[in-house]
Amino acid sequence: MADDPPTDFEHFCGGPLWDANVTWYTNNPDFTPCFHRTVLAWIPAGVLLLLAPFSFRHTFGSNSRKIRFNIYNLTKILCTMMAIGAAVARIANLATSDRDDIVDAEWVAPAVAIGSYLISMTLLLQSMYFGMMSSATQWLFYGTAVICNAFSLRTLMQM
């Protein structure tokens, strides 16, 4: 199997998605770089895309009044904008990098993050406009993002 030509996905990702020797049969288990760039980056976006239509429908049906801007809402907006900025910085870092081994998945992951955070910002502003104090969709999106990014943070800390 080691001599098999790379698949299109391995070419897109720069390596195998799963390697049992890296993940299971080692003293320091970790996911492959491809898994970090794709699955762990795309799961939060998938959760958001799956649940956003329900959240949009739920908030449009609300009879509550608008929620004014306050420190809590402004903090959420600022944190979301900082997350967008971090993803834009990752793309800028790739664009100015001298590395020859940059694969497509490294470009797609921050682009997916930017799209996800923009949808999240839209949900937040819509919730404020229609008087919704909280959103299960937002909570699940950010919870999933924290869990998925924790795995990548662990890997970066061990480098």
C-alpha cells in the first residue's frame, strides 16, 4: 500500500487522511496533518450549515423586541471579528510564504473558517434584531469549534 499512487484527496491534502501508525500505534498519538486541515477544520462549519436553517426559521418566528447593543453582544461581535481576522491572517501568511509545499487544503481550511464565522455573525445580528437572547446553533458551533481546535492546538504545542 505504501507504493500506491496518491489519490486526488491525498494530493489536495498533502498526505493521507488517516494513518493508524500515527494515530494508534505510537506512544504519542495524534491525527495526521491532513486530518487537522480537513476534518477538524470542516466539522464546525458542517454543524453550523446543518443547524443554521433551523435557527433562521426560529428567529424569524420570534415575537420579541429588538435587543440593544450591550457589552455582552459587542464582545461576541468583536470575538467573531477577531476570529475572522485570524483566518484572514492565515491566508495572508500562506500568500506571503516562501514554502513550496503548500497544498490546497491549507488554503481551504481558513476560507471555510471565514465563511463559518460570517454565517455566525449573521445569525448573531439576526438574533439581536429579532429579540432572541441565545442560540443553540451558535452554542453548538462554537463548542464544536473549540473541541476541534483543541486537538490542533495540542499538536502545535508539541512541535
